[in-house]
Amino acid sequence: MMYTYGMKTDYVFDEDLRPRLQQMVAQATSQRAFATAHDIDHTYLSRVLRGERPIGKTLAALLGYTMIPCYAPLSQRGRPRKEP
């Protein structure tokens, strides 16, 4: 799901990019081959694909994205707002 917050930029999260990464890896002969070709540790790649680690800068760049800091507004009591 893409999010637009008052600017003409679409923001995505790991769970949005993970399926695209899985497709790219599936086109390689193996996870290890994909990792080696892109100079990524194969165990890190495996953990990203399982959702145990976030997508880092290198993988984000391979997917055509860059990482930026993102902040969410707090509720009136200083806690993050719950999703509706």
C-alpha cells in the first residue's frame, strides 16, 4: 500500500516491497546466487524475505527506492495513534 502525505511522493513500507523482492529473487537460480550477485549476505537476504529483518539501503536501491527517516504524529497523550 502506498501512502501520500501532503507531497507528491509515495511512501511504502517493508511489507509493500517484500513481494517485489521475492519476485526478483525467484528469477535468480537461488537466494544465494541472488545475494552473491548483489553483494548481500545470503542469511540476511533470507531473513528479510521471511520478514525477520527490515529491507536495508542496498535492497531498497535494488528495488528502485531510497530509505528516508519517517515520523508519525503522536496522539494527545503522547502515544502513537492506533490505526482505525
